[in-house]
Amino acid sequence: MSTKKVIRGSLGAIVTLMIVQAFAQFAASLLVLINVPAGICNILAGVIYVGLSYILLKLLAEKLLAIKTEELGMPRFSMKAVWIAAAILLPAVVKAIYLVLFSGEYVSSGMNNSQIFETLSAGIVFTGIAAGFVEEMVFRGIILHLIKARWNMTAAVLVPSVLFGCLHIIGMDFSIVSCLMVLIAGTMVGIMFSMIAIESGSVWNSGIVHAMWNVIIIGGGLAVSQSPDKYSVMTYVLQSKSFVLTGGEFGIEASIVSLSGYIVVTLVAICMVKKKR
């Protein structure tokens, strides 16, 4: 595996993600113009996003890179019970900690039924499920396995994880401290997803953990934040202003509570890998 091939394949995968995401959103906006309900458009956009991404990434792997998708962590679709359980428990426990142990108040966004459907369809289908699986196919599928083939497993876990963290900073008007916190959190969650994919041998397991995290934490239902979230049906507004506890400008995904969750799941995956060996 040449370095040029790794770079070409990695950039191709990221560009594919960006193009398909934009195309899916554009297609949804066209449907809105012909009076298709926005909630339905969001669902169709999510289906287009994940479906077209898989097709194009498969073509990229097999035609441009001459590698079977099975060798890039994308075998026949299946999931392990342990990671389905982790997918539900991790975000549920993190959110429960805030709702039970931290003082705050529930603030409604005042959405009507149509707006609630639009918000939840986008948060659950597009931002949640579709984005979760597509990002895993790109970062823990193609990029991780290309780097592993060229260098080693350590580089394969760390490089995509740091890149994943960096991408969450691009376009954000954050302070230096917030950028550092996001980079740390993004890298840690990337390592967690990587270890799940490595242990299970497929991105479908890291994908379900990623997707459920998105749905429960940022899916538009109940947000936990320092201030009311206009993109969520309801917000639990925290009284605490501690940067470490609230995650600062990025939100609770970069908080010490979430970081602790990432570390616990990562250690479980590492132990499972060692047990197999």
C-alpha cells in the first residue's frame, strides 16, 4: 500500500461524504418547493445520504483503490448485541446524569406539531442515523483500514480520530480553550468508535453507537445545554456554568461527563480485543 494511495483514498472518501451530504440536502430543498412536507423531505434526505454514500464509497474502494469493501470494515450488515446495548446505554446514562444530578429547568421551544415533526425527522434520520453511519464508513472504514495497511494499527486509530476531532472545529467561532476541548473530545470519541470497529470487525457496530449517540444527545428532542436550544423541542437548561461540566461552547459532548463515558466504552472494547487475542 503506497502513501499516495492512502492519501488518495482518504481524501476521496471525505470528499464523497461532503458532496453526498450537500446533494441530499439540496434534493430535500427541491422537494420542499413542490410542497412536500419538510419532515418527509428530511427523511428522504437521510435515506439518500446513507444510501448514495455507501454506493459511491463502494465504487471508490473497488474501482479506484481495488480493495473489497469487506476488507475496509464494511462486510455484510450485522451487529453485535453488546454494541447495540452500548449504543443505547452510553448516551442514555450521560443524559440521565445531567437530568438527575445537575440543577436546571426545562424550557420548551414552543414548536407546533409540524415543527416538531420537522425537527425530529432531521435530528433522528439525517443528523442522527444517516450521519452516524456515513461518518463511520469514511473514518473507521476506509481511512482507518488504509492507514493500517500502510503503517500500523496505532496510527490507524489515532490519525482518523484526530482528523475527526479537527473537522468538528472547522467553521466554528470558538475560543482557543473551546477548540482544544472539542479536539480532545472529538479525538477520544473517535478512538472509541475505532476500537468498537476493530473489536467487531465492522463499521456497522461503531455506526450504531455513533448514530444512537447523535439521536439521543443532539437529535432535537430533549437537549441539555447552558441556554435554550431553538433547534430542540425541549431544553434542560443547566444552572452550572462550569466549562468542564457543560462542555463550553460546543456543549455536553465535550464535557467531562461525556469524556468519562467515551473512556469507559473504549476500555471495554480494548479488553474485548485483548481477550480475543
